[in-house]
Amino acid sequence: MSPSQWQAFIHKGRLVEEAFVKQHLQDVVWSTKQQDTQEHWDMEGRLPNMNGDRFKFEVKGMKKINRGDKDVQDKLAWVEGTTVLGKPGWSKGLADYIVFARFGSWLVVNRAELFKLTWGKCEALGFPKGKKPYHIYGPRPGRKDKMTLVPYDDIEKLNDITKLKRDDS
């Protein structure tokens, strides 16, 4: 990925984060670069329907399954276990909640509960390799990352989730 492509990727992610904040979060404090990249959270704030408590959120935009796919999809979430540098990924980070952008909604998911689901399903299958749900994809050439696809149908069965309206305008 060229430096200009990387900057465009970062900018696109920031727009998704800002949209979530604008639509739903109050009393926001943005993470520092170190907190974002090492602790894996984007912002801290309050969601009005969560008793006024402060939480840390990691926001994820919609993703394609394959880089060459024409469009993003809304059936599977990529869950990062290990970063490209070989460090713990966002599923093991310090965010309280992962926020997935979906068509027409934001899905706010307890990070620890999502990690437990993902690890348990991968472990039950024996940590197979591949690009299918609960298979370990990676590491990619020149990188140390490992991730897996998790069906949103499974994520929506978790106990600590909140679905919020997403205004795409």
C-alpha cells in the first residue's frame, strides 16, 4: 500500500469514527495515537442509553471479504487477533466496546464477550487456517497479522450488545 493509499484508508476510518460520535456519543475524549495503536481504542465517552457511564470504543467501518471485492458486505465481521506487527490485536485491546458500522445501524458489542466467542469457536474447530468463519487468516506475506471472520448472526446473539440507528447521510 502506497503512502497516499494509506492516508486515504486512515481518513476513511476517521470519517466512520466521527459519524458514530456525532450520531450517538456524548462527552467525548479522543484517544492519542499511542492509545489508538497500542491500546486499541478510538474514543472514550458516554452513550445515553448506557446509564451515563463512560466507556472506551473502537469503531470499525464496513469491510470487504477480499480486497478485490467491489463492495463492502454486511454478513461477516473481520476480528483481529494479532496486528501486522505481531502484537495483540483490537479484540484483545482496552476498548470496552467494539462498534461495527452496518447498513443502517451501529452494532455496539462488548469486546471481551466478542473475544470469548471468537476464541471459543476457533478453538473448538482446532484453529484451522483459511478465509472462512472461525478459521485463522494470516499471517499475510511480510506481516504477522492473524484474523478471523465472524458472522454477525453470531455476534447479535451475545448478551451485551446494543443496536443503534445509523444515519448514512
